[in-house]
Amino acid sequence: MADERQQDTRSRPIASQRRMPAAAALAPVLTGVPAGARALSPGPEDRSPVEPVMTEPADWADVGEALGRPGDMRRFMYHTGLPRRDLTVFSRGIRINPALALGTQVSFVRYADRSTLLMGDAVVTERELQHFSDVLQEYGIMQVGIHKHLLAHEPDVWWVHLHAHSHDPVTVARGLRAAFDRTGTPPAEPTTSSPPVDLDTAAMDAVMGVKGATDGEIYRCAYVRRETVVDGPVILPPGLGATSSVNFQPLGGGRAALSGGLVVIAEEVRAVLMALRRGGVELVEVHHHNRTDEPRLFFVHYWADGDAVRLAQAIRRAVDTTNVVPMPGGAG
């Protein structure tokens, strides 16, 4: 089992066989986009994908100042979480904890060529969506997904996946702040220790085969793809854009609401959907987060509520149809 926990980087050759998009396809389509925010050309087809590099919090001080919200380091990523604590959302009659499925978050990664990749998810109301999108486009920040994570929920909420690759992360951060300012997204709060959740987490860990972690009142487990994943000219570090997340919100009496996303390749989609339905888990969405990833990744969002250990058993059967390993260092 120890060997399986190491990420498998022996995937098929990537750089020479993948068709790179033309630079024109990556460039912002609106005039007046700040020059530093323009997307980078992927360069010659035979260029090897660029590796991420480790950074320190001090390396992101100007980004944090421009974003106007504090962040923290998560392995290769400078991460800022902005849960929509301002929203009261119900799905299937259950009030959704912001940490379960209402978590706006953005991550910056530095690369060996000194470029920076932004990837993130933004939770916006239907009234906020259009103006939020307009500001992103002004700053050359791409929307690579607009979709749902929840069924039958009120008010109407959309999830927007964000992407920008440039040599000017400060301009990107300013664009994010300007876009968030068109929404009711509250400022980030300092990270605090989470109390134990009201669930049999030992039994759930045994079922899931991974040590979960608490996030506020939510218990989450995470897995990453074994393959090395490339998006355009860069390698995505584990935990960025290729993570399967399993999130439990306690409902009392050992029950939980289950929500999250499984990251799968095309050959796994059918098996995952079948395993979820056979386990009584409802299907919400199947979509992409990236435009140029290799291998091509799909994200399957799901929902269920019931006995937490039984839900863990159902979702584990779906996870086992995919080529993943537990997230290095746990779910945090």
C-alpha cells in the first residue's frame, strides 16, 4: 500500500504528442486587457512541460495585498479560501454549510520559467454571475467552467472555474479582487483549529482508506490522480485541478450530507456513474475544469444524505473505479 501512495509519474509522453493551442486562442478577446494579465503562448510543440517550484509566503506578499485577503501555503500553492458565509442556501431541504459546497477559493503556483498559474472556483449567485464575468474578462481571467454543484437549491447559485497563466500575478490578483467586489463574497477569516465533527470518523477513515480532515463542521477526504497531469505548457502539482474530494456535513444521529467531485478520465466516466447510482448517490454534473489538460479530465459532482458510514462505503466503491491515491499529507 505504501508504494501506491506515491504519485505515479510514469504517464505516457505528453509534450511531444499533445497538440498545443495556438497563442491566439489563449489571448484575451477583449481590448484593454492589462498587458501583464495576457495569457502566455505555450511555445514550440516539442518543449517539455514546465515544473512547479516551491515558494514561501513572502513570495506572495504583493499578490495577497492586491487580492486584499490573506492566504496560506498548501504545498506548491498559495491558497486563499473565501467561503460564501453571506449566503443561506438550502438543497433537498438541508441548509448547506459553506465549507461543504459554497467555498470560493483561488490558488497561485509559481513555475520554473517564472510564470504563474492561477486556478480557482468562485461561488456566485445568479444575479452576480454576469457582472462578475464581465470583470474577469476585462482582466484576461478565463472562465473554464460555469455549472452547478448542488441539486434543487435556493437561492440559485453557480460555480465558476477560473484560469490565468501570466508573468504578472499581481494584475491577476487585482482582477480577482475587482470581480469579487461585484459580489457579496465576504473577506477571508483567519484560520482556526476545527473541533471534532459529530461523526464516526474512525469508521469512515477505515472505509475510505484515507485519513480525513475537519474543516469547520465538515469532514473531508481527498485523493489525487496517479498520473502526471499537464495543462497547456505546465505540470499541475498534486492538489491543483486534479483532486477528488469527498465531503460530509453532519446532520445528527450519525447522518450526513455528502457532496463533492470525483476527477476521472474518459474511460472511467461510465463506471463511476454506475457505481454512484448503485450506491444510491444522486448525480449532479459531469464537466471539465480545464481546456488543454492531458490526460483529459472530467469532474463528476454528486449528492446524497443518510448514514455517514454507509455513504462512505458507497462513495468508496466509486473512488475505486478511478486511478487515484490518497492526497499526500491528508485532505487539508
